[in-house]
Amino acid sequence: MVRPLDSLIEKPVIVYTSLIDYRGILKEVTEEAVVLRGATGWHQIPMDRIKDIRPG
């Protein structure tokens, strides 16, 4: 089964949350979180905090 976010893996994205926006390369998507490699290191963002994910 192909999930919509799978097409963005290994591409630059912006992850919008209610507190901060994260920019980086999307590395992994699970039911619990997304993982980005950003300029300041690795970020694991829980799905319940994510408002939107867009190509960046």
C-alpha cells in the first residue's frame, strides 16, 4: 500500500506544528512520528503535533 507521504521520502519538506516549523529531508514516516534530517540535526516529530507536511 502506497501512502501519500511515501512520495516525499528523501526529499526536502516543511513540517508545520502549532509551535514551530521544521525544514529538512524526510527520512521516515510511521504511524507515531515522522523523522527529518535538518540543518541542526535529526528531528522526530510525533504525528499528534503535526498540522501539515508540504514539499519544501
